[in-house]
Amino acid sequence: MNNVSVITMFFLSGFNETVSHRFVLFSLSLLCYCIICLLNVSLIVIIILHSNLHEPMYILLCVFCINALYGTAGFYPKFLWDLLSDVHLISYYGCLIQTQVIYSSACGELSIPALMAYDRYVAICQPLKYHSIMSKQRVIRFAWFLWFTNFCIVAVNTFLTSRLKLCSPYLSRLFCVNWSIVQLACFPAQTAINAISANITISIYFLYGVFIVWSYLYIIQTCVRSIENRAKFMQTCVPHLVSLFTFAVTKLLDITNMRLGSKELPQTLQNFAAIEFLVIPPIMNPLIYGFKLTKIRKTICSVVIFKTK
């Protein structure tokens, strides 16, 4: 029990495998974070400054990019600092805050696309009702309600973790993960409620995924009957599906590694599986939407042409 009271810091032992390549990894990670910030901020600014993009679909895309910046801000600054540091420490409360930020953002990667899917469903399947159902103010309220709900759901899990008595300060990760902290509990019987809460959370966001798939299946069924709707689907829905698929694959690998991962796997492979949802989707999403959505692509081209004159 003496060990319980002195754990005010965590050691992130996932960095042990990065020591020999830390300067290369630092350079690549810094470049990656700069690209993420540049792409997402550019898309946000373009949508805000151009009134022709003040439509529900683009407002949701703006929220999506803000969510990506929020989540990556909880990871990259600390990660870059640790790559250059000889000791990889994080305070107990800092660890809980990092978990809260990263995973509330990750939840937004499913809930916001669910709202996007509903937006496309109404636009394609019920076009006459679209403007009455998906007004700008209503979309903004829905988006922030979902984000607040995500924050609260993750906060419940974080709170349940904060009540546990821990017997080890060593996390075999590059950043703080709620379930990894739970596994350090002195009394496994106390973690039963954490497991229940975690499974409920996974179930909620699995249902978001089911809703998204159902929405697009219904949209596809509707588009088969109309050439105009097929064109609208290819322009506006395909980016959503690619984005969702990218996030689902990266997050599934992370959950599988976290819940079922073997300690026999190389630490480097475990590290890659853990961070790819913080690397690939934040870069891919603004590129996919920027190049595929016609209005955004035309706006970007007009801005570039104007700047070169």
C-alpha cells in the first residue's frame, strides 16, 4: 500500500525503443504535426472566410478539422518534448488530462461523421425538407452537443480511473491511455466498473458506426434510381466514407493492440499501432475533402490563382 500514495508521476516506457533514432523521429514528427496544423487550419480558414461555404456540410467539416487539431494538440507537443528528453515522465493529473483530450477527440471522429451521414441522407433522400431540417444554427447546435457528449462520456471513464489505487508508475506507451492506467490497479476487482464503462462506451460508438453504414446504404439505394443523385453521392459522400474507413482501421488496430496485444510483439510495432490514428486521419481527412469536394477545390484554386497574380 505504500507504493499507492507516492505515484504522482508516470514513466512512459514506450520511448525506450526510440532512443537510438530520436532525432530522426523528432524531425519526422515535427514535420507531421506542422502538416496537420497547416492542412486543418487552412481548411477551417477557407470555410470561415468564404460565405459560399457557409452550408451545413462545410460547417460540419470545419468542426471536424477543429476536432482533429484539438486531439493532436493533446499528443504532439508532449511527444516531441519526450523525444528530445532523456527522462520520459508525465504527472498523474497531466496523464489523466492527456487521456481526456485524445480520447474525447477520437470519439468525435465517429460522432461528427454520423452527423455528416445524416446531413447527406437528408440532402439526397429528402431534398425538399433539407433546408428546414439542416439549418446552419441547428447544425452548429448538434455539432457542439455531440462534442460535449463525447467529452462527458470520456470524462466518466477518466473519473472512474482516477479513483483506482495504482501499484506501478510504468506505462508501456508513448502517451497516456485510460485502459493502460486501469491495468496498473493494485486490486483488479476494483476495475470491474471500469471495464463495464469502457464496454458501454465502445458499444455507443459502435452504434454510431452502424448508423453511418445504414445511412450510406440507404443513400446508395436511393442513388441507383437517379443519375443526379449518383453524381451528388460521388462528390459529397465518398470523402466521408474514405475518411471513416481510414479512422476505423487505425482505431481498430489501436484497440486490438491495447486490449488483446501480446507483450511478445516488438515495442516498435506496438508504438506504431498506438499512434497511427493520431497521424494518418488528421493528414488524410483535409486532403480528401479538399481535393474531392468541388466547392472547396474551386475556392482553393481561386485563392491560389489570386495569390500568384
